[in-house]
Amino acid sequence: MQRSIGLIQLQKELEYTGKQFDLLVRQLAKSKEQKPPEDLALLLKFA
């Protein structure tokens, strides 16, 4: 509940529309995702 209130307050402070704020949150979440390694040996350990 507190997280939701904080997000609403942040959206208002940034003066973002709901759509703009949603896009921002999605982009931040995507940038924080753990990406699988490109090396085959590391990829096998990752899986």
C-alpha cells in the first residue's frame, strides 16, 4: 500500500500522465532484468 502511494506521489511530482509514468516504470523494470550470458558455457550454468 505504501509503495503504491509513493508511486502516485512520484508521478504527480514528475507531472507525468498515467501513460508516461507506466512507460517509465516498465523501462526501469526492463533495464533491471537479469540478462542471460552470451557465452555458451556461462549460459548453461545460468539455466
